[in-house]
Amino acid sequence: MRIVVALGGNALLRRGEHPSVEAQRENVRRAAAQLAEIASGNSLVIVHGNGPQVGLLASQGMSMPEDERFPLDVLDAETEGLVGYLLELELRNSLLGQRVCTSMLTMVEVNPDDPAFALPDKPIGAMYSQADANTATREKGWTMALDGPAYRRVVASPKPVRILQIQPVRWLLAHGSIVICAGGGGIPVVAGTSGSYRGVEAVIDKDRSAALLAREIEADLFVIATDVGGLYLDWGTVSQRPVRRASPDALGKLGFAAGSMGPKVEAACEFAIRTRNRAVIGSLDDIGKMVAGTAGTAGTSILLGQAQIEEGPGDIDVRSNESPEPIT
């Protein structure tokens, strides 16, 4: 199969973990071992997140004079290189030279009139208490929002329109390489009237870019690997239970947080609708099972059709026409 894997930034640097290079290297090593399991016999493209990493670099830059701080598009490029290097190195080590692996900087065009520029909702960087978040808003001018139990900085996240390096990606796949690209959603650029491009202050959601990429290269399967086991109804309550399979229409009736699970669901549903192929959301540790499509064991499969599935204890199938229970 031709598989696109969107690897979450929080899977590479876990929540609350010290953001050292060694911590990230260890998490990347674990991720590479999982990805190596599905590389054999498949054509593989990996798109990684960068929320924790780009936020860290932006925070470090605040100690510099304002005219010496790097804008977000440059920091996006830095994190593509940082995480791409670690991933490529550990994948090469895991595969012991059996496959070529290539990481590449990728520019992604966005619409300069995208309403997201006025409504930042993409969390980046560290977790803050409410008091520290208020201080960051007052002293740094950041927009802060709740992300789970704590606050994080949120920035503009426009939708990807076009991947500028799509042809090199296709060439590399045709020649047998595993490709790491569009890291952090890619470097956001807008087109000028003369055909030139310029970078903009934003962080594109990597799941949306990965879904666009998956459609462009005609992927057979789109996997969103994150730090949770899949989609859940009534998340965070005593009645929470996993959704094992769902249709895009059914998921569209549910509410998911704009800065976290929302873009994942949107990206997976759009891929399934446009290609009629399967998308799956789940834990990186279960990636082999998700790719194999083992029913009821791992992740949430999103696909068209009304075929019945086998449900495990506590599971729920939301592909019926009944009104689904709300997400809390």
C-alpha cells in the first residue's frame, strides 16, 4: 500500500516532558521503531507535527531584541530540519540500510485571506497555569487558550492550499524512498501577484497538510498517529468509550476541539470522502494494527459505507442513523 502517516508532535515530545534533545531523540527512536514495522512492502510518507518544538523556539526567541526574532515561517523551517533529521536518522538505524529514507523541507501555500489569521487556534509550546498565561498575554502579547487542563499559546493555522514540492515527493516515492516531508504542516507561504512567494506568521496543522498530501499522491491509507488510542465519546468522563469505526457523516455531527482533535477528524473525513479509502486515528504504539485494519483492537477507522463491525466491550459504532451522544 501507499501509506501517509501523520505523526503528532505530542507523540514526539510528550505532554509535560522536559523538552531536551535527548528526550525527543528517545521518543523519535520509539516512533521510528513503530514506523519501521509498516515500511516493509509499503510505500511510506511521514508528516510530523511541530507544536511543542516551534513553541519552544518561539519562546526562546522572546529573549532577543524584537528585530532579531525569527518569524514563525522560519521557525517552522527550523523544526522541519530538527525533527526530520532525528526521524531520518532513527529510521535508517531501525531499517539497517534496507530502505532509502529522505527528509525534505516543504513549502505549503496558504490563502492570505484565510479567516484563521484573525482567529488563532493552533496550540504551540509549553503548558502554562492561568496566572502565567495572563502574564504571557500581558507581557508578550500572546493569545492563550485552554488545551486540556492548562493554557498554551495559540497561533494562526490557515488551511493548506497547495504543496509546492509535490513533484519531488512523487519522484522519491517512485524510486523507493521513504519520504519525510511537510513537517509541522509545512512552511506557510503565500503567492504574490508576480508569481513569487513570501513566508507568513502561522503554523499549518500537520493533519490537514498530510491529508492534502495523501490525496495528491493517491494514498491507499491515511494514518493519524497521536498520543491517544483513538476517538472517544464523552472524553474525560466516567462514561467515555472508544469509537472503533465511523462514517464521515456520523462524525460530522459530533463536536471536537478546534485546536486538537477537530483538525484530525476533519482531515481524516475529507480523505475518506474524496478518495473512498480508509483513514484511521489512534496511538503510535498501535500503528501496525491500525494499518492491518484489525477490527475492534486499535484506533478509530473512518470509512464510507455501512458494513457492520465487531465491537469490543464498551465500544460504540456511530455509523447508524441515530443521533449520536455529544462529546463533552
